[in-house]
Amino acid sequence: MRPIPYGRQNITEADIQAVVETLQSDFLTQGPKVEEFEQKFAQYIGSKYAVAVTNGTAALHLCALVLGVNEQSNVITTPITFAASANCVRYCGGTIWFADIDPATGLLDIDKVKALLESKPKNFFSGIIPVDFAGMPVNLEAFRALANAYNLWLLEDACHAPGGYFVDSKGVKQNCGNGDFADLAIFSFHPVKHIATGEGGMITTNNQDFYKKLLLLRTHGITKNPELLHQNPGGWYYEMQDLGYNYRIPDILTSLGISQLSNAAADLVQRHHIAQRYDQAFKNLKNVTILNPEAYQEKNTDGHAYHLYIIQVPDRKGLYDYLRQHQIFTQVHYIPVHTMPYYQGLGWQTGDFPLAEKYYEHCLSLPMYPTLTAQEQQHVIDKILEFIDRT
Ligand SMILES: *Cc1c(COP(=O)(O)O)cnc(C)c1O
């Protein structure tokens, strides 16, 4: 049996053909494929606007800029996420605060956020960055209400959740990243994510001012749009109106993204099948805890985007090593961000967020990707059961 990773891209013949066509076209970058990808992605997610960029981290950085993060800003996120969710605030000189997770879901606990907000003077905080961790959608309706009460912005890190949704209090399906509750949302097209372009990212929003600012900042703060220019002496003329970056994604990659996007819904169905088989295999084992609260399952698991399938076991390192010996390469998501040496250097300490740290001691992300075969998955399950029996 071939080695089994925890995540893997699914590149089809049509994907390859799409890239070849772009290579043979007039545009390798800044051509028509960027806008086409943005429009189709916005349609998939249900947002008004989408802005494609070089990667998810650049997307986070641009969002922090348009939200006005600066040295005075205090922003809250979860310790159980990829470091970039927090780093974007640091890029702009702001201060990151963490609040602990709900151990049943692994998501940022809104009650812990509330307690943190109450512990400081009004207007101390400027925003919250919730993460749809593992593909489980955050209840952004609840976060919006909290954000409104404290005059905060919301930036949804939806890297794990394209195609995911939660059902709001009116019974409406709210797609991750649709901009109904969060001011901005971001996605990544790293090969382990749902849609792969190699490197790539997307920002979605319903806010036209943010959208215009993002377009400008993505390309050096430079515009050639006649409607925006202060003067227009000739066809060569452009203006740098703000300090921006080169965060442009090339047409080579967005053509791959367009083709990948056309498979996204079918791939998501595949992820659900895989999750159901894992659920079935583990549900009666007292030494395996599924990171899916029963409460959530009763309500709805249809909206879960299953970027990751995470279990918690007593001897995580033992299981990780055992599976490795059998060519099954699981992963740990995540080492709590506040325990990273960089963040410890800013004053955070191990012990600050006990629930996140306890979760980290036991969590393991199992193979989860659309091309994982039923036979391969059964092999993974068998090896886990073998190990669990022996302990
Ligand atoms: C992957 C990821 C990012 C960063 O995306 P890149 O495209 O790798 O820069 C940010 N946040 C989360 C939660 C992620 O999983």
C-alpha cells in the first residue's frame, strides 16, 4: 500500500489541461483568469466580492490593513489555529490576545472571549479573528452580536471551511465566508486545503469600500483606473495612492483554481463519506474522542467542511509513532500558538490556556482527503484499533 498522508491535493486531467491552456495564452499573470476565479469563488461562497491573492497569509495581512490594525490595536483570536491567524495583527504592529477554546468543538469559546472583553475598559479591543477550525463553522451570528456590543470588527479565518455553513437563528444556511456576519473572510489554496493552487489565497467581503481598498493594496497601492486618478496626463500614467504590496496571484494558478473549484462540491461530499466512516468506527470506543460534539451532530453536521478529521486519544505520541511505522502520516493541529517561542517572547506562557493545551496533548488529525480510498481508510482504522486495543 502506498504511504497515506493526512491530506492531499486532488489534481485532475481537466486541472492540468486548464493550466496548459493558460500557459499557451497571452497572460501568465494579471489576465482574465484572476477575475474569473474571483467571480466563481464569490458565487460558490455567496459573498458579493472576492479578491484573489498570493496565499492565505497575504489575505490575512491585507485584511488587517483595511481593518486599520496598528500599534494601538488589540485583537483576539484562538490559540488552536495556524500561526498566521495571529501573525497578521503583528505585521501591522498590533497586539494579539488569545482566549481559550471550547474543548468539545476545538473552536474559540465565545464565553471566554466575552470574559476577556469584560476584563478590559470599553473600546480596548478592536476586533476578533474566529477560525472555522477543522472545517467546523463558527457561529458567526453569536460573534456578530458580541462584536456589535463592543464595537469590534470580525475577520473570519475560513481556510478550513470553503463550502461549510451553519444554520442561523432564523433557520437560514450561512456559508462560511459569505460576509453576512463577518466584515471579511479569508481562504487558502495550499495543497492540503480543499482547493489547491500550490500557493494561493482569497478574501471575501460584502463591503464595497474594503473591496476597493483590497484591490489597491494587492498591487502596490497602485491604480490605473481613470475614475480613481487625481490627474490623467496620458495612457502611461498610474498613481501609487497607498503603501501596498505585490500580493498578486498569477493566471497560471487561478486557472488551476477555477478548475479545482468546479470539483469542490463533489470533493466535499467525499469528505463527508470519509467522516461518516470514521464516526462509525470510533463512536463506541471509550479511548477515542471525536472532535465533533454530540450537540453539534444532533443539530447538523451537513455544514461541516471536514478539512480535518480529528480524534483525541490518551497516548497520542504512541499512536502517531505506531501509524508512522505503518506508513500512515497523521498530523497534529495545532501546537497552541501562544506556546510558540515568538509569542512566549511577547509574554504568553504555557499554562495560560489550559483547555487548548490539554486538547493539544491528545489530538491527532487522521487522513482526510477526497481521493482516500475506502480500502486505505479501512487500513487506517484497523491500525488505530490495533493500537488502541494494545494500550
Ligand atoms: C493554511 C492556513 C492559513 C495560511 O494560509 P497560507 O495559504 O498557507 O498562507 C491561515 N490560517 C489557517 C487556519 C490555515 O489553515
